[in-house]
Amino acid sequence: MSVAADFGDLMTATVTLEARTADSEYGKPFFSSPVSYSARVSYKTRWIRKPDGAELLAQGMVWLRSNVAVDVQDRLTLPSGAQPPILMVERPADMDGSTIHHTRVTFG
């Protein structure tokens, strides 16, 4: 089995993402239609340090089997139906560094 196939075998959950598209005049966010992704969801509480130096308490992490660009203002829905805030997004490259391999979302 290849590494890509092994990685995909870990993606046993489904999560949805909705991109934040705009805000109403009163600050209410509007989101795009939900898109489902195969994912691995890990619930582990830990402190993270954001690129700006701020420390936040994360409740878990989602690995998406996609290189989709996610923003911290987007809406994530976990398999449980919970919609925790997105704290940080990372898009690691493959082994040769030329292509984004997957998307990793840390949630609060």
C-alpha cells in the first residue's frame, strides 16, 4: 500500500465546511453551502501558539483529505454536529515540497 492510500484509510469521518462569504449590516455572518470532506477527527485538548504569538486552548484537530483552503472565519461542522471555532489552519506540502498534501484544521 502507498503512503497516500494509508493516509486515506485514516479518513473515517465526514465533516462539513462552509466558507464565510459576507456579513450583514449588523455583523451576522453569511456562509456558502456546506461541502463535505473525508476527514480524521482527533479530540485532544492542548495549548497552541498561533503565528502572532497568541496562545489558545485547542480541543482537537481535523485532517481533511483535501488541499482545500480554509479560513479561520469559516464554519466547521464535526460528525457530532458541533460547530467549534477554527483556531488555526495548516496546509502541509508533500515530501518534495511542491504540492499541498492535505489541510489540517485545529479547533477550539
